[in-house]
Amino acid sequence: MTDPTLHHVHCADTAEGHRMAWWQWGDAQAPRLIVCAHGLSRQGRDFDVLARALLARGEQQGRALRVVCPDVVGRGESDWLKDPLGYQFPTYVADMLAMLGTLQAQAPIGAFDWVGTSMGGLIGMMLAGTPQLPLPVPVRRLVLNDVGPAVEWTALARIGEYLGKAGTFDSVEAAAATMRAISQGFGPHTDEQWLALSRPMLRTLPGGGWRLHYDPAIAVPYAGVTQESTAQGEALLWQLYEQVQAQTLVLRGADSDLLTPATARHDRAWAARARRRIRRRRPRADPDRRRSGAHGARLPAAGRGGRLMKTTPVAARPATQSVADVIAATRDGLNESADIRARARLFAEPLLTGETTSSGENLLAHADAVADILAGIGGAEALQAAVYLSYASAQLNRPEEVIGKAFDDSFARLAVETSKLERVQTRSRAGRQEYAPDSDQAGQQTEFVRKMLLAFSRDLRVVLLRLASRLQTLRYCASVRKLPSPSLLRESHEVFAPLANRLGIWQIKWELEDLVFRFQEPDTYKRVATLLEDKRVEREAALDQRRAEIEAALRARHSRQRERPAQAHQLHRAQDAWQGAGLRAGVRHPCAAHPGADGS
């Protein structure tokens, strides 16, 4: 095959949906699939040279291949989104899952490899490092071209200077020259090679002339990226990277400013930290450095240096370390001035006092409770202050300007981003209510929110604010005996609780599951709660005695142990195990604090 064929798949979003395009090479029935995903402002035809080389090698080896090169939404032949805030990783990951489902229906996928440049590499990392995703088969091999779990802020700032600002051109040659000027890091290309790379990047204008292929609005969410949010997002990327089970190859151009030598090869000033992270988490990930070039649009043909190395699967970090890392990652970037929470509350009080949440709770009382939840898991006072500012931002005409002047820009950005994320979730939940709870459409909307929270938030503080807010919403509904909507319960159980589990915040995870269980199965919940309460005093006394004995023994070894509370939801799933277990069933669980065990 000398040229690819163009295909489309319909994907869900917060509006009417959109179509994503991909270019397909090779045998459409081949069980071996290689997906090549492009960078931020590029498109799928960047991989023409690599695709032809892969097919040629497959033909030499007698192996049929499917090589698929998607145009990420907003680029190439894919649709442009009506809501520019959708140009973020949760949308991209969800679209790739839709494409993979179509390819699986086309012909069963037996082996699945991913080659990703820059943004495409991060999408691949999310697919390979998120166990809950419904992939047809796991990613077998992952190639990260000029990207890793740590991305340099200076490179991101450089990209932001030109993204979405290219304008129009009188000729293909003029456009190619402009793109070449801002792409010096792509390495040496002949004029002919660069012109071949540039043609698929252009679209003709009705009145004559040319424009770039992508929607300029992809720059809208990118403009919100800051040095602080980049540092926060790195913690999530490391968590994804450590969970990748695929064979992994890291490629870096010699002149790259996006992926530093320290990140790719673990040397120089960052060596100690990098060795602890990359070599412990991906013990045999193979970094390969190109002799020239950097943020390459044009990967070398297969077999020209570099190879895929088998890597040893890495176990997840201990929970205590995970939650400590998450909390620590939220402490940077916000002003920890004296009484910052009190000042934020005074600022927000007149804006929130008369307002209510969608569940009917007073908005100021809701904010107080959310801030208390964050304080309970060790969140900094500045993070607690951000709760009030995020809710206040929805009541202001120019929230970023007003909050920036009253506090500082970091608080303003966090408040606005959290408020935007909440609005997207609300729209998605409203759309889900139009469908039957068990329908495919409702499932797609839930999956969209899941990707948005798992793969998206560049700032862990946004994730924590949303988790705490959802927990408080369920607590309030329990206290006033109000049944939440089915879509909210499903989202809490299938999106928020797994996310809390992923971050190691067990207390929030367990309580979310217990509250959802209480509303969805009130009779079973009441029976389980009653069993847990039976002879509680006697069992707690026995536990206290046993705990004292254990603590005495551990103190002798200079150790400490924390008790894990039982959870009604988990106990229900393992009922046969605890019914006769005596002490194990006697620990008081988080939902015991909520009145009205009948769920009414």
C-alpha cells in the first residue's frame, strides 16, 4: 500500500459529539496494530515515512500489520470542538478508546503497540498506565518520542508563544518557511522533506491562501498552563508512568528542550532523583538519544538505532506514600499567608450566603464542610482557602481579575479552573440524565467524566477540591434524607471513588462507596449496618486490648501501625468472609456517623 485510507469515528463530548479521523495503512484485518499519535499542533500524516517503513519490515518478515495514525480532535481531518475547554487529555483518551473499539470491531486486535510524539506520547502513557480503561488488549509496547513523566516548563512556555497564532499564508512555501522557523528543534530536514511534512499541515481558504490545519482554539486550555500547574501535574504523570506494564522505549532528540537528558538518561544534577524514580519504577526502560534533532515530527525509519527493551512490571507504591505524595504536591504554588482560610471565607461569604448547590445545600455551609474535609486529610490551609474562592468565582463577572487582586494570580487560576471543571461535569451529568441509566449513551458520558478526572487535571489541587465537594454532597443528602440523582450516584461510584483509590486517599474512597451503597441498596445497607453495630461495645473492647498488645510489641521494634476501618460496601461484597469472623466485623466504619441507615 502506498497511501493510507481515511476513516472516522463518532465520539462523545459535552455537546452533540464530534468525529475523529484516522489514517489507516496496511491490512485492515491484521491482528497486529500499531497506533502512531502526533504532537500538540501536528496531525497523523507526520508518520507517513514511519508507516511505510513498518509495513515494509512487516512484509519482509511475513507479518501483516495495521498502522493507524489518528488526527486528534481539532486537528487534520477531525472535527473542531464547540467547547474549546474540551481540548484536553480526557477528551483525547476517550476518543482513542472509541477508535480502538471501532478497530476491534473491524478485526480482533491480537497485539497492540503505541508510538507517541510529545502529546501523543502522553496519551499513550495514560492508556498504558490506567488499569481501569476498557482497552481491547493491553498495550504491549510503548514508544515515548521526546516526552516523559517530567516535561520542562520553559519548553511549554515556548510552545505557548506560537500556538494558535499562525495566521494565513499566501503560498505553501511561505507557510512551510514560517513553520520551519518555529520548529528549529525538529532537527535537520532537506527543503524537500520539510515541504512534504508541511503540505498536510495546511488547508486552503475560500478566498485564496492557506491556513494551518488545526483549530486555533486548542490554545485556549493551553493558556491556563502555569509553572505551578505543570509541577502539580508531574505527580500524576509519575503515577501513570509507574503503572505502565508495556515494554517501553524513550526517544530523545539531542537538542530537545522538552525532555531533558536528566529525565531521559538519569544523569547530572537530577541524577539521584531520576534514578530513584525511573530506574526503580521502570527498572529497564531504555532511553535512546538521537544524534541530532529534538521534538521530531519525523521519526526515523524502523531499525535505525534504538530498540524496544523488555521492562519488569513495577508494583504500585504503598498507600501511605501515595497519599503523602499527593498532599505534598498540593502545597506548592499557593500563598500560605497567615489566616488565609479566614480571609478567603470573609471574601466569599457575601457571595455565597444566599446561594445553594444543586442538591439544595447552602453554598457557604457546603464550602465550610469541603474545607474541613481537606483539613482532615492534611490539606494545607491555602488549599482550604481555595475552596471558598472557587465557589465565589462562579458568582463574579471577572473572577480571575478580582480574585487575583484580592489574593494572587495562583489562587485566581486555581479557582477559575476548578469552577470550569465543575461546570463541565454538571453539563455532562445533565446530558446523562436524558438517557436510560444502563444505556450505552449514559455509559459514554460517565466514561467522559472518568477520563477528564483521571487523565486531565494538570493540577492535583483541582482533583482534591472536586473529590471533597462530591463527598460533602453525598453527606448532605444523607443528613437530610434526600435521594441523589442516579447519574450523580453512578458518577460517584464509577468515577470519584476509583480516583480517590488511585490517589491513595482511602478515607474518601471508602466513605464515597458506603454512601452510594446506602442510597442504591438501602435495605441491604441497613442489614449490614445492623450487623456491624451488634455487640459493638464488646468487640471494640476486645479490639482495644488487642491493639494495645500490638502497639506494645511494635514500640519495642520502633515501629507504628495504623488501623484500617471496616467498610460496609466491602463487607457486603465479602459477606461470607465476615459473618463468622468475630473481631474483623466489629470495627466501626465511616458510614456509622451518618444517621438514617434506611437510606430514605
